[in-house]
Amino acid sequence: MLASPADDLASPKVASLGRDVVLLTWDVPHTERGSPSSLRSGGEDIWPSASLRLSLPGGGARLFWVFQRPDDERARLDLRLETGGHGSSVTIDRDVTPAPADAEDLLDGIDAHGRVALASALFNVWGAMFRLRRDRTFIGLLGDLLTQMAPTPGQAVAIAQIADDFVLAQTSLVTGFGKIDAIYTFGRNGPTRIHALPHRIRNGKDGRDVVHLLIDRARIPADDPLLILIGPGGLSVRRLLKPDARLPSIERWFREQAHAAPGLREHVLKEIAERSAAGPAYALELQLRSPLRPRRLSSSPTAPSAEIISALSTSAGTLVTGWYRDPVNLFSGIEIGSSESEPLDLTKDLFTFPVEVAGATKGSRQGATGFAVLAPTGTGAAQNLQPRFHLRLKSGARHSLVPRPQPADPAEARAMALRAIPAQHVDQSVLTQVLRPAIAHLHAQVRNRIGRPSIRRIGISHQRPKASVIIPLYRNLEFLRFQIAAFAADPWIRANAELIYVLDSPEQAQEVEHLLGGLHLVYALPVVLAIMERNGGYARANNVGASIAKGDVLALVNSDIIPVSPGWLEALAARLNGRRRIGALGPKLLFEDGSIQHAGMYFSQDHRGYWLNQHFHKGMPRDYAPACEERVVPAVTGACLVTTRSLFESVGGFTEDYVVGDYEDSDLCLKITMTERKIAYVPDIELYHLERRSMSLNAEYMRGIAWQYNCALHTERWRDVMIAAMQTGRPRKGRNVAI
């Protein structure tokens, strides 16, 4: 190897980094910024190559070039090094292998900042770029380099184990270390990159920060492992004490230690969730097994007090509700965020309303200020069941508030969101800005987890039925015997229809299957029972029933519908697809006392601008003359709606983003209307409807927010169509039609 420098320059040095990778170093007497200018062979740039320029404390610079020796037949490689106004030539004979690079020689004369930059280039760039991380020569150089830079490494200790995959390690850094850009473990087999986000607790008492990070067990070397932390301003080498079987589990550590550093718990949960496919589930399980102790501010009747009731994390934001008492005007604000992160002030976005909370004595009540806000949800895959909050007072004091663990099941979380605010305090702005985004997200999660139904066939059903009667069941089984008895007494249904019950309360599966089996022995009426895996609501239950139906006609019937007389389905089915393009029909429905419950539906606008579903002639006598006219109407109730299977499928069935069950029927009718079919009311077909008996068993709906949510969604979706429908057909008269 020959080097030919300029007259006043030292010769470039040639060394091996391993596996035909050459390192050239050249000290030059100037300190131009940037990388060395060029490395050429035969007039062309060498590629791939990397370079680095480090200033020398005594003046000048040390230049580094790294490149792969070309795999060709040339006897030697002639190189030209150029920088600024200087140049030099280097010749490398093909049959000569340069000596391994020497760490002491590379570091000689370089200051602390330059040493960190060189180590960063070796670990982060050159080792990966030239695939040297498992090369013995390169590993030896890195080992010598670390010994030169940190002859007596400090310690990093594993303090908890996370399943069988990870450990939580702890070490310390000087407070001025700065940002950590890269983390490696290092052992006999070389460096291994650790893709961990370190968590730093600023200490300051002894000039050191405490650092925690998750390390994959598989990335910890078996022999004398080192932990390397690299940043723009520093390099830290720690001897990593190899974890043993006596490490406490992360669950135990959470219970015993995590309270000492609140932000660390959230950091660990986020890291767990993002490090593997099973991480989000494990992070959720950890929170359920090792919850934080709830914290509220309780005090005398004359001092401030507060509590966070809900903090439901969704992709749209965290739905936060709670209350505070401020008898002496000390309240300053509500913040979200642990003491280890920058808190977010929620005060200006709070919606407030009056509430009553438990008083100082048993059974007493006292007034307080309720609040609700949709706070930003932190990024990451971990669902935080217990975000931390603070009540801020004008004195500057901050009091910690921690809610009870929030529901992990989205159905339970949705139920909690639906009763988060008393219905009387929910106006349009609260619904739109706070509740609706969170409820929509939770409802979508519920829909995604419903699963597939299991099918039970009781008796031998018709192979080619003309009609399929679909009846969702939810908890209330009071009228099942009467309904099946009425169906069994109808010759047309026996001969031409199949009965499909969809059980939307799967916890009742054994009871319902036993009951239907007994009724089959009595009436010999075949029944198909579809058992939902989870409660999916009215729309999903009907859609599932339609998906397994065989009939050309679908009769969507509530479980509290009892026919007055046989022949009702035959008569309704005969009126479909006539010359008037009837797409769906509904009969007259009666209350128990014989008064009218339904004679078709129309739409009316309330004082808030929402469009409501109204029933023609509700409460009037059964033979009330206007209710005895067969006519086209804007919509009919889903309690008994008859349509064709092909039309139902073509419009996508029931829309499933309404919560619990309301407005799906008018939504379906409006979708049918958009296909230029009509909706008809048939008064000479009568059935009893024991209205909302099953709905009254659903606490989510009866709280009132679900109704408002559905009404707003329906109005937004169909406002223009409903206005047009009500302009062409007045609500009191409808339009008479011969069907």
C-alpha cells in the first residue's frame, strides 16, 4: 500500500474494518465544514462509501472515508482523496489486506465530542451500511473503542420482567447528557439495536437522571453484556446485569413501585403495547390486574373538592366527566397528564352543568358543578384505563385526581358514555362536540366485536319458503309463547313461511333454546334460532336474520307483536311489487286497549332543528276514520315491516351506526324511497304491539342520550329528504293509494 500526500500533509492511513471494508483516515491542516469532498478511483466516485470530518483540538481536521473494496480483476486499487484545495493518492494492492483499525489510533487527538461522533458513525451508520455488525474484526474494534471511552462502565439493572419476552431496565445518566438517539446491547457477537423509547425522570439532586427502558430478552447477550446509549452530545456505556428468574413481575412492580414515578407507568404501558402484536392486549390486562388507587379530593364543606367520574379513551378523544365543588371561589382549572409530562389544561373547553353529589353526612346531598370535555387522546396502541388529572387552584396548588378503572369492554364503555351526562343537560353543542365523537368510536368498536352467530334448527324448516319472519329477541321473553301460538294458528305461515329468531342477549341461549324446543313439541312449528355471540343491537340482529333467510319476502317483526288474526303476512306479501312500486309496507298496530299505536310514520321538526319520527293518529280509537285509509306514507315502523329480500339487500339492510335501537326503521324506509319505491300503510291488517317492553330493559337507551344521538345522526343524514317528503305528503292526510 502506497500513499502520496501533498508535500506539507501527512500520509493517509489505510486500515480494515472487516470483510473487505476499508477505512481511510487523513489528518489535514484546515477545518472546513461538512464531509470530505470526494474519494475517486479511475476518475469515478467510489460507491458505496461513507465519510466523516472531525475537528482536531489543536487545529485541522481528521477525515474518514469508508468503502467496500471493488470485486474485480485489477491488481491494485488507485484512489484519489480530495478535500478543499488538497489532494492525495492511495494505492491498495489486491493481494494485501490492510491491518485492522486500531481504536486508540483512531481516537488519538480527538476531543470528547469527536469521540462520540465517531462512535455514533461506527454503531449507527457504518456497521449497518456495510453489514459489519457480526464481523469479528469490526466487533473487536467496537469493543476496544468502548474500553477506551468507558474503561469503568456504570451499571444498568433489570428491575422487572414482562411476560417471558421483555425486561424493564433502569440506569442513570448525567443530567446534561441530552437526547438519546440510539440504544444498543453489546457482547461477544457484536452490537444489537434496541428499538426502545427511553423514559427519563429528571432528578437533579445528584446531577443524574433516572432512565428506564424495555429490552427484549432475546437481544441481551449471554456473556458480560453492555448497554450503549448514544446521543448527539454523549455516549454512555453501562454493564447490564443479566436478569434472573427472581425478578418481580411487571404486575407486582406496578402495584409496589409505579406510584413513585407516575409517568413511568403510562410509558411502560405504551411501550408494551407497541412492541408486539399481543402488546395491546397485555397492556390492557396489566391495567386490569394492577389498577391505580382512585383518588378524589375530599375535604370539609368549606374547602374545594373534586372527582373524575369517567375518562373513556377513544381514537376521537378521551371523554372526561366529573364534578368539583368550589364554595370559596378557589377553582382555577382541570388538567390531564402525569407529573412527568407536560399537563394539558382542559379548563377553557369544559362544558359545565349543575349536579348533586354526596354530602358530608350519610345520605345528605350537596350542589356541585358537573363538567364534561373531550380531551385529546395520546398516541400509541395502549388504551389507558386510568388517565391522571389535577385540580388546579388559584393558590397554585395541584391536587391529583385518578378515576376508577374505566371499562375495557367497548360495550360497557359505550353504556358509560351514554349516561355520562344527565340527559336534561345535553344540548346540541355538548352532543356534537363532546359526546358524539366518543360514542361513535365506541359503537364502531362494539360492532367490530360482535362476532358470528351460531345457528340452532328446531324442527325441519321449509326448504323454499315464500317468506321469512325475522324476530330479534332481547331479554324479554314474556310474549314468546303467545306470538308462536298465533303464528302456529296461521295456515299460510305454516305452509309458506320460516320463523327466524335472533337472540341478541346470548346469556339467555340455554333458556330460549329450551323454551323454543318445548313450543315446537306443542305446535310442531319449525324455528331457526340464531344466537349472537355478543349483543349487537336491533339493526345487526335483523341483518343477521336476513342473511340466513331463504324467503323472497322478509317480515321484520318485534318480539312484542301479536297478530290479531291469521292471514296478515299473506295479505301484506301480496301487496308488494305492484304497479305502484310499493317497496315496503306496515300494518295498523294497536296498543293492548285497542287504541292506535301505529298508522304509518311521518317526520316533524322540533325546536332544536332535529327531525323526529312521529306516528299518525297515535292513541286514537282503532276505527278512527283517517286511520282506516290505505295510503302511501313517509315511513313505517320496524316493529312490523314487510319488504322483499332483494330490495332489503340492495339498500344494504339496516344501517348499523345507530346506537341500541331507534331510527333504523325510518332510515331503511328512506333508503328504499331513494330507489323510487314507495312505503305504504295497510290499515285492514291489524296486530297488537306491546310497545318498547324490551327497550325498557335497556338502561343505555332509557337514559335518553342514545335517543338524542340517534336523532341527530338521522337528521344530519336525511334532513333534505325528510323535508321533501313532508312537502309532498302532509302528515295528517297522507296520500290514498290502491295497492
